[in-house]
Amino acid sequence: MSGWVTADSRLNGFGGFHGGLALALLASAAREQVPGLQLQSITGRFDRAIGTGFDVKASLIRSGRSTAVVSARAESDKGVHIEASAVYGVPTEPVWDAVAPTAPQAPPPEDCDVLTIPPEFVPVAASMEIRPVGAARPYGGGTEPELIAWVRLLEDDDPPDVLRLIFLMDALAPSYTATLSTLALAPTIELTVRPADGLLGAASPWILVRARTSASSVGGWIDEHMEVWGRDGALLGTGHQLRILRT
């Protein structure tokens, strides 16, 4: 979808308009430029916080025999807020052996407790249900910078598509916060999402998200990796986030 988007405060994440939702809106606009092609990867760079609204625009950068590149951006009279680049591919018949990470052992979502997030901290969390797997919690003072949880949207029972995947890839708190015991923000500077083959066969609204900080610097820069599976264990997608800690 191209055009003006009103930044309703109910769609805010921790400190601003939810990053995953914003990138999903840019992906929707980018898709209009390449009908019939499949998204392989999208990366968004978050340059400045979004205020009351933003205009979404997309343009075709390159189109070849098997791939295409589209740029998209969210901007307002204050300038560019988000810049995104998306790579699309022509659907093909299965030829190569697939490689995918194995889903972690997890009880079904019905056997996991609901994580209640105060709406004043993350208003958009009211539109989703998060059920953590294991003992790790944001700001729980643990030893591992990892969070695993079942996540689903509450508005309907539809399985995830590409746009829902992008949104929900950013559903969990920063994984680094699992090691903290006091509040600190870790806004997203860059977010990349890559759909996997299993997304085409997704049948359940529940997805299993694992987010882990693979590296961090003394200056607070965080390299975070995310993986998402369906209830059947099929890989739905992977992602990366570059974050920075702020007190």
C-alpha cells in the first residue's frame, strides 16, 4: 500500500511506531511494483522516529530475468523516517535440497503462560498474544541473551503471510534484555526479514519465535538474529536486527 499512513498511538512499540509494522507497510508498497514475484529479503533502516504519520512510496530499481529490486521509504515533512530495500524472485520449481535450522523443543502454546505487557509501554502488544517458552523474560536478569515465545495476532485466526511475518518478526522484546534487571531501551536501527519456503504452507496463526543476541559491543550495539517456525516445525523465516542500547 502506497500513500499516507496515520501513526495511531495504539500501533506504537516501545517508544515509537512499531518497527516491524512499519517495515511490513513498506513491503506492501514494494510488492505493488513487482506483481507475481516472491519476496526474498527486505531490509529497513530506521533513520528517525515517526510522529503523527508518514507517506509510503516505492519504486522499482532493477528488474532482471529472475530477480528484481525495489526501494521503499516512509517520509513526512520532517524528512525520511525509514528507507527500505527489497529483493524479489521469480517463483521456481523445487530443484535444490533445502537447509533450515531445527525448531527448539517447546510445549504447545496452550501449555505456556501468557506474557502480559503493560499497554503504556508497548501499546501494539494489545493486538497480539505472546506465550514465552522457558524461564527467560525481558529484564529477568538471566545469563543468556535469548528469548523464545509463541506469538499470534488476536484479530483473526489466519496463518501468517509475508506481511504478518515481517510484523511478528519484531514482536519480542530485544533478546539482550533477558540479561538485564533494570529498564533500558534498545531501539531498532536496521531490520532484515527473509521469508522461508515453509511460509507458503503455514496453517496455524501461532508462530514460534526465537531471538538471540549473537554479539554486542561495550558501546551498546547489538547484533540480534531471529528465527520463526510454524506449529509443524517448518521454518517460516529468519531475520536480523541491529539495535543500540540506551539508558
